[in-house]
Amino acid sequence: MKSKYRLWDMSWREAQEAFERTETAIVPVGTLHAHGPTPISIDASSVEKLADEVGKRTGILVAPLVAYGEDDKMLGYPGSIAIQPSTLENLYFDICKSLNRNGIKKVIFINGHGGNRETLIRTGRRVKELGMLAAIVEWWVIGPKVIPELFPNSDVYMEELAVAVAIGGTKIADLRRGGYKGEWGVNPTRNILGEKIKPIRFNDFTYKGAKIIIPVDAWDIDVDAPPEVSEEELEPLAKRGQEIISHLADFIAEFAQDFESTTIPTSTKFTTA
């Protein structure tokens, strides 16, 4: 009988056996916020699915999804749930500390939301104090590099919809309206700071070609963008989403196995002669 890999499904005795088999755990983390006609859960559902597929391929222990994350800039949208970065960091750290208490030395965060990144990096530095090593894997960053033919757009809003309908079915897409705000469409921003300071996305602006960070609410700069997809296109899009999931799961599984086999570096400190 094949061993279980999802911590969620294990009895405590099975969990004990799993922790004796491995020193590595996968933790999927996401958030809830607007993505045009795509469900607000895509940043969470995508990584939950990927983590499950990686677990199937490798047998590496998979922890339950952390569905809530950073969302301050998207609070103008109904359904957004934001966790303070300090709270989020402590949550991530406590999860790692609990896993470490059970013998886990390496954690792979599969992250579905860019806003979680800085908090995850800080968590990764903190867990070094426990003798642990953390890796942060982001599928929308990996995808255009390893399977560019499935990521033909400069942004991934359509690929997020593809993954969403692959996971939840075509009826999960909300195509009722002519326009959508919230991380959707080509150039989905309006200029609120004059002609010289131009918005890119969220907090990123350019001034004379140089990137400038100006924290604003997404609702202030977002504009309605057409869905650019019809009901008839959803089935082919779902098939592309399934391909994306399969290829990314293969890639992350390969990384996870190589990461699992590495030696955790020990910190070096400055010494005086």
C-alpha cells in the first residue's frame, strides 16, 4: 500500500511514520483577492493543486493550504481578506517551527501570490535559527521560463483563468459582464499621477523609464478590461490549464527532490584574530 503524503489525511500515528520517512515538507500558501472573471481563490487553489500533484509524484509530505495572505492593496474589492504582514510572518514561522518539532528540516513554500513573497523571505531567514532551510516556488514566475509555449502573454491573467477552469470546471468562470477590474487585461491601469509618473501594476510606477514604488490602492488605478474570452473558448483554455499544471508539477517535483537531497548550509560568523 502506497504511503499517504497529505498531512491532512493522516492519523497521528501515520503522521509520525511520515515524519520518520522525510525531513522535507511542502506548504502551499495563497490569498483571496480579485482576478477579473477568475475566482478570487485562484492564488490559493492553484498552489493547493500543484502541491498535491507534487506530493503524488514524490511522496514528499504536503501540509494543508494556507489560504489567507497579504492583500492590503486589494481591499477595495469584495471578497479580499488581508492578513497583516507581521501576523502572516508569525503564522508561517509557527508552521515551520511545528514541522521542525516533528523532524522537518526543509520547507518548500509553493506561493500563489506575489504579495506574500517578502513575508516568506523573512520567514525563510528566521527559520535558519532552527537549523531549517526554506525555498519559495512561484508558479507564474517559473511557467514562462520552462513552458513558454503555454505562457504566450506578457502577463499571466489568462493563464490564471486557464488553471482555474482546469481545477474547478468551465462554469467557475464569470463571463457575464463586458468589463472586469482586478488584475485583468492588457494595460489595465489608469494614470492618476499625471503624464510623467505612469502606473505599471499595483505599487509599481515608472518615471523617465526608471521604476518607482508608490503604495496605492489597486482600485484607484484599475480600469475595466474586456474578458477577451468567450464561453466557447473555455474548454480549450481548461485543457491548456491542465497542461500547465502537469508540466509545472513535474518541474517542481524535480526541484523538490533535488532540494531534499541538499545539505543545509551552516551559518558562518565574523571572527576576530
